Amino acid sequence: MAATHNEYRGYLRNNVHMEAGQHRFHPVQNSEPTYRPLLFGTLAVMGLLQVASSVAILLHLTGYLQEVDLSTAPHRPIEEVQTEPVLNALRDTRKTRRCKTPKESLPSAHLPIRRPQEYPKKDVRQAITIDWEEKHGYHHKMGYQKGKLLVIEPGFYYVYAKTCFRYYRIPEDSSQAEIPPVDVSNTQLIQYVYHESIKWNKAVMLMKTGSTMRWNDTSYNMYCAQQGRGVQLEEGDALFVNVSNAWMLDLEGEGTYFGAIKLGN
């Protein structure tokens, strides 16, 4: 009976030591899930590199890629290589967007009729040269003197002119001075544009237009004549406009004007 009790105590002691020994060791986690993504990523990168190298070799064999001999290439500073395309782009932009200065623009002129001015009413069929206003118009690389545009730079010019005529009688109860009655039942309103050539020392008619108007002397009447054409001009030539019945001219610059612009050589 004593032996049996001692065996039982030894059995209990052994069980206690075994349980204590089990708590000394930490459970080991499975490392398989940690290494699996790394393995797959490595294989994917190797596959991509293999495909890229294969494509490069194929392009080289077909002639799309050529070998570059760096020993024979010109050596330039890094700053020059990097900044040259930018500077070229800026130069191109300046060339395309640069506005022309007045010195580079073509000769031209546009002059409205000068006001106030009075023309005689006798000899109305005689053509009279119109005077133009410099202050309210302009002439660039062209001169002006006594109704004539002067050519400074030779070339092919487009010349244009427009004149408006009007006639009406102011009612008697108006405070303005009444225009004396004039027979306007058969009125010739003609516009002439002349080219005075310094080479031939004479004036040649470039254009002529107009009409014979049958107006009523008791109502408002108006007529406009407009024309234009190209002509070759030399340095020192002149242009001017003559009209019949100049006393009927409309003195508004929007209706009566004269000008020219150079189109080329």
C-alpha cells in the first residue's frame, strides 16, 4: 500500500513538471503566408524584365534601335544641352508673336474732308480739288500738301475715295440762315480721282464716277459716290480728288474721305 501511494505522488510530480515545461516554449507561427507574396513579387519582376529585354533585342534586330557611339558624340556642357531647346522655343515665340512697329508697317493714309470750308457757287460744273483734314486723319510714310497725297515709298497702292453731296432748304421759321434757292432739278455730281505722275509731269485720271440728279429744292437730298482701284506709284507722285458742285459737299468725315494703302512692290 505504501508503494502504491509513492507511485501516485511521483505520477503527480511528473505531470506538474510537464505542464510547466510546456509554458516555457512560445508557439511558433506559420511563416508560409509571409514569404508567399514576396516570392510571387520577385517572380513577377523577373518576368517583366525578361519581356523587356526580349522586346529590346527584337527592336534592335529589326533596325528600330541603333547603337550610339558616345565616344564620337560632341561633348557639350550640361547647361547648354538643357537650356538650348528652351531658348529656341522662346525665340520662335517672339518671332511669331512680335508686333510690327510703325517703321515696319506699310505706307498708308486716310483723310476726312476738312471743315469748315466754302466753295463758290458759280461755275458749279468746274471741278474743284477737295481739301482734307490732317488732324482728324493720318498719313504714315506718305506726305500731304494742299489736297494732295504725296508718295514717299514707291510700290503698288490701293487708292479709294468717297464723296457725299447734299442739298436742302431750311424752313423759314428756323433760326439758322436759310440756304438761297438754287435750281437743283438737273445737277451733275461727278467725282474724279487723279494720279499726278512725276515721271510724265502731268496728271492722269484714274477713276471717274457720278450721276445727274433731279432733286427737289424744298426737301432733303443726298447722293454719295465711291470708287477705288490699284495703281503703281513712284516716289514723288501725287494723288488728289476733284468734284463738280463742290459747294454741295457733305462736310461729315464719315461720308467724305480719301485714302491709299500700299499693297506691295
